[in-house]
Amino acid sequence: MKIKTLSTLFISTCLISLCSSCNNDDDPSPSHAFFNINPGNKYVYKQYAYHRNIPGDVYTFNGIIDSIEITETVNLNGFTFSKQKRTRYNVNVSTTNGNVTYSYLRVNNAGNLVGYEGLYQNELPEDFSAITETSGTVFHPGEDYKYQYRLDLASGTAVYQLAGTAAIPVEVEGNPYTVLRYMGSYTPFNGTNPTRTVEIDYQWQKGLVRGQSTEIAGDQAWEDRLVSAVIVP
């Protein structure tokens, strides 16, 4: 993923949909067991980049490796969050090695994985009183199949929702997974930009196994792929 403004970056694994703006059923009755954000969980991701002007539609490793660990639980304004530490390395640019950022994750009453992501947008607010049941970013709606978020941009509209109710088999870095796919579809106004879609794949009790982001007007896209994981039951 790259640091882009909201007008140029469409979707990433740190989704820009806000809980307070979602369209949801009053009683979706989701299973909260879909997510495992227990302290001790560890993940390693490799990032791949793609340029639409290069023939072949091939994603290639761009040198970025993210090492992620759930370090502890913390109480913020009465809500229990899992604190996630991300250490970023770039095999091509040594000056970025060891950069650390923190995210705060929880499962809300609707069964959505929500929180505050420290690497790009929507960082933890300085005033903890702003943290409520409906605040933060929705990273994945879990099994809340009625969840939908619409984001109106100056150049078009993005809609985020699960890609159906059935789990999808995928292979990531040679490993098989069965995922619920959270999709974003961007439709431009008056043909000013091309249509864009991205996919965010989560497996039950494991977490993110693949996440995409893309530029709206540009030609670049990125994909984070799970290499390995240690999950605490």
C-alpha cells in the first residue's frame, strides 16, 4: 500500500469506511467468532505491486515485508481493543527498515472488525471520549452480510460490501484458504476515471490473507499477501 490522499487511493486493507456511516440491518445477528484478535497472534505479509501499463497483468514483489503482532489488550473509553504492532521492512530501501506503527482493533456489536489504523488514515484520536460503539474504521464486516458502505468522492462513488454469502476458496503464497471477500467497487462520474474494484479476503479465525488497494486516477495497484501466521486460540 502507498500513502495517498483519499482522492487518489481507492481502497486498501485499512478501509476508509466509517462505522457511523454504514447501512445495516437493526438485527443482523452475526457470529462474533469470525475474528480472532487474541494477543500473541503473529502475521507476516509480502507486498506486491502492479502497473497497468506493463503487459501481462502481473503483480511483482516490491520489497516490502510487514511483520505484525497482537501485543496486548487495552481499554479505551470503556471499550476493549487489541493493540496491533506493525514493523515494516523494505529489502530495497534500508532507511525504512524497522518502522513501527500501531493499530487498535475490536469487534463491535454488529460483528464488524473495527478500529483505528496507525499506518495511513484514521489514527487513534487524541481525545478518547471520541471513541464510541459506532466510531472508527470498518476493516471487514465479518459475517454481517447486510453491511454496506457508500463513499461519495469528488470523482465518483465507491461501494463496499461482502461479495455474496458463500465462502470463496483462494490460494495465497501457495497456501489454500477459504475466505469471505469484502469488495469495493468504484464508479466514476462522467467517465473521468476508469472503474476500479478491489478485494479484501479474510478467513474465519485467521484474519486477513489478501488485501488490495489501487489508485483511482493512476495506473498503480498493490496487494498484501499473507506469508505465515501464528494464531493463538
